[in-house]
Amino acid sequence: MEDQNTIVHQTYPMPASSTTTATTTEQLLDNGQGVIDPEVYFSMNKPPANLPEFEEKLTAFVDHHQKLGNRVVLITSGGTTVPLENQTVRFIDNFSNGTRGATSAEYFLEAGYAVVFMHRQFSLEPYHRHYTHNPTLNFLDYLVPKEDGSVSVDPKYAGEMNKILMKYHQAKESNRLLLLDFVTLSDYLFKLHSGSRILARLQQKAIYYLAAAVSDFFIPKQKLSEHKIQSRDGAMTLTLDQVPKFLKPLVSLWASHGLIVSFKLETDTKLLVPKARRALEQYGHQVVIGNMLTTRKQTVTMIMKDKERVLSLTPEELHQGVEIESKIIPDLVHIHDHWIETGFTA
Ligand code: 9Z3
């Protein structure tokens, strides 16, 4: 079986712009930690075909809101895929329905922010989420066909739908919601890299709210099988490389004045706060929101340099359908106010 050492000594082709034709991975590793440097990653991988369109839309949106003096939040949401084949039939996925991101987007819009919603294609979207991913009711069940050939909303649901539709139209008409998508890890990394640098011109007025579930492991392009892996060869053994630590340059280079909020997801309670604190120390950003897989919809821990606080829903609030994001976002807006005024977190 190929182990991690074999990978570390593997020879990678260098990007076309390089003067050398090949180098060993050791030369590309970040501080000898066995993780490839993000800039090297970008130079060795092809950007997504729709990156120019992504940049054009985002630049126009950011320019518009910069002129108006608005605050803008970049929300990443949903899971990234890691393809196992170049012509991809199979891939590894990361857990996330996109509920956290889509719900948070609505509360940021309510707080007056313009929202760039960078999400996994077909995962939950703000406002639509109430109708597209309802486990008990399909979208067509909200509608009633009429004799005259038109369609109306079932009166049972019309009141609630009207409220959501009003908010959705308000966001659209004021051009405060930009939907952009990604699918693969590579797609995500290129778009985060480019997107955060476009938002950087907003300086302190930008929030980077990184709720997407991003894979920690991937198969470098050079090691990907071109065609579908055949089952006739028997059991398959996968060796995955570590994903570059992109939070480091995001904090220090790409988005250095913005308020950066990352999420830490754990399944073992004991690890949550220590690992969130370690991330904060390692990357030097402002807020880590810790959440447990099973309780993520009712409790989170807001972790900052010298302080932390738990935000929770009471059993009664849970019963009434109150969403934890209705507590997270006002808390972050308060932190952001302070960040803009003083350069410190509140
Ligand atoms: C989160 O922790 C999100 O809150 C969830 C939301 C993915 C749990 P849903 O979309 O779930 O509502 O179904 N996101 C970050 C997950 C992540 O990959 N974090 C990395 C880590 O924990 C750091 S970037 O190490």
C-alpha cells in the first residue's frame, strides 16, 4: 500500500509558467508540515472554467455596495466534493445541507447587510430553503391547479409564503443578494481565493462567514485516474493528501482587514473548544464558532481571543421553531460594529 511517505517523495509537474519542468513535493511543502502551500496549489491546478464570470458578477456587486457604503458578508455554505476520477463518476462528499449558511444569509439581510452567498450547487438557498428541502412537503404540494389554466398557492400556506416572498423580493430588488456556486474542493478554493481578494477593498466593512464544510483531504490532480476506476481490480485503497491551509493566507494576505469568522465542527464534545481555540491561535483571525454535529441547531460557542460565550435555544424556543442563527447573527453584528470602530472584537 502506498503510504504518506511515498506521496511526499512523489514528483509533481510544475506549472507551465515555471522555468523548471519538475520538482519534488518536498520543495512545495509548507514549513515541512507535509501540507502543500496554497499558492503552489493554485499554480498547479486549473481554475474553474466559470471563474471569470464569478469574478465579474462579484466585482459589480462589491462596487455597487462600496459606493453605497454598505456592509457586505461573504457566506460560504454546503459541502465540497473531492473527485476520485478526472472524468468524475465517484467523489467523496463533506457533510452539510447548507442550512447554517442559508439561514444565516436571511438574518444578515434582515440586519441590513448585502450578502454574497457562495454555496454548493443545489444545496439550501436563502428563502427558497423553506420550500425546496422540506422533509414533509414537496414544492408542488403548496400549489393548487385552477380550471382557467392558472395556478394558485394553497390558502393554508399563502400567509407564510407571502411573508417569505416579500423578504425575498426586497433582497432581490435592492440587489442585496448575490448567489454564486461551487461543487468541488478545487472550485471552492479558487473562488474563495479570488472572492476574498475582491471583497478586500471593503476593508473592515466585509465579513467572511465560512460555514461551508470543506474537505481536509484530497487527491492531487496529478494522481487522479483519468477514467472511471474499474471494480474488476478488487478492493480499492485510497491515499489522500492534506488540503492546503488556506485560512492562513486568507487572514494574513487576501482579506486582512475584514472580520473573519470560521466554523469548527466536532463530534467529540471534549475536542470542540480546544480545537476551536487552536484554530484561532494558528490563523490569527477573529471568531471561531464551535458546533457539535448533533446539537448544531440549538447551541454554538462563540470563541474569540480573550473570551467565549455559548449561545443556546431554550426548549421552549426550540419548540416554537426559533432558529439559532437569530442569535448568532445579532451577536456577530455587535462584534462587527466594534471591529469597525476599534479594530478589536467585542
Ligand atoms: C460548520 O460547522 C457548519 O455549521 C455545518 C452546518 C457544516 C455543521 P448544515 O449546513 O451544517 O446546517 O447542515 N461548518 C464548518 C465545517 C468545517 O469544515 N470546518 C472545518 C473544521 O471543523 C474548518 S474549515 O475543521
